[in-house]
Amino acid sequence: MNIKICHISDTHDCPNIALGAAREPVDVIVLSGDLMANRGRIGGLGILPDLERIYQTNWVQGSNRIASWAKAFGETPVVIVDGNHDFISMANPLRDAGCNVYHITAENPCITVAGVRFAGFREIPWIAGEWMGETHNQREAIDRAFDCDPQILVTHGPPAGILDGPNGYGSAPLTTALAYRGDRIKAHLFGHAHEGCGMAQTMGISFSNAAGVCRVIEVAL
């Protein structure tokens, strides 16, 4: 059995990247976080979460972005994991626009779509304490996802040493978990590290970094 996936991540200020989902039929669309623009730092105050939520709410409501995404996605199931730049989730706006949305969260880490088990999490290794999902200890999130025994893992951040760029954005505990508990995982989809964007790597598991791009991949299950 194969499943064809359109993988999109880190669209940020370029929401039209997601319109590439309409270019060919797929079984599932996976959005692995950082889907909206940010207001950004304010002087010496840094990132202010409340202002980011207001800004992103207006960003979603103030144009036809959601309608154009919904048109591009059509009836295809959409799996979403939020990113560290997502102070609100794109899940509810897309659901309200009529999309068939499956939102992976801490409360709902495991879902089944098209007969395939997906699991994942948004948490990333600590950067500066400004962004959503930063943590000094990912083990709870990793265990939560791996306990679901997924066939496809969806996270916002990459594992350390795999398509994670030069800036140390990858997660060492996630790499360890994949090595010791990832025997049933066929694909791992993520973004976050922009330097690895649009790239794939296979080492028993098919790894996909779609930061800033729209990739169509086929996974053998």
C-alpha cells in the first residue's frame, strides 16, 4: 500500500505556497507548522504573544487566504501540526472554511487518516523562550507521539543531524527515539529548519523537510 502526500511547511509571509496543493491529486495534505506571518519583535520588548494572536487573527480574517487554501485543498484530508510561529492555529479557520481537518495536538496526538496512523507534536528545543512550543525537555511530547505507534510521524522540528541545517535546530532526543523506537515509522515530515527546505532523505525512514515549499511524496506502507 502506498499513500501520496502533499507536504507543506513554514509558509510564513508566502501563503501562496500552499496553493501548490492543487497541482496534482494526493491522498492527504500535511501542514507541519509556521503557517502564518508574524508581527515580529517590538523594540526591546521582544515577541508579545497577545499581540501576535491579534495580528494572526487579523491576518487570517483580513483577506481571502483561507478561502484560497480551502479551494486548493478541496475535499482532501488535511493533517495539521502547529509550529512555534503559530500563536493561533490554522486548524479552526480551515475547518470553518469547509476543509476536512485533522489537528494533531497534545490532547489528540494520534489520528487515523485514509487508513494510516499519523502522530506527532509541535514542541521544539528551547531557542529563546519567545515562541510557542519551546521546551527544555521534549521527552513527554516524544513519548506521547511514539506511544501511538504511528506509521507517519509529523513534527514541526527536525531530528538532529537530519535535514536540520547548520543552526542546531534539530532535536537530539527525537533522533534517539527514531533510532530505538522508530521501526514502524515509514515517514517523518517536518519543517522549521529552512536550510533543509525542499529536501528528502531516506534511511529506512523517509524524511521530508518542506520548510517554505510544497512537496509531493509517495510513502510505501
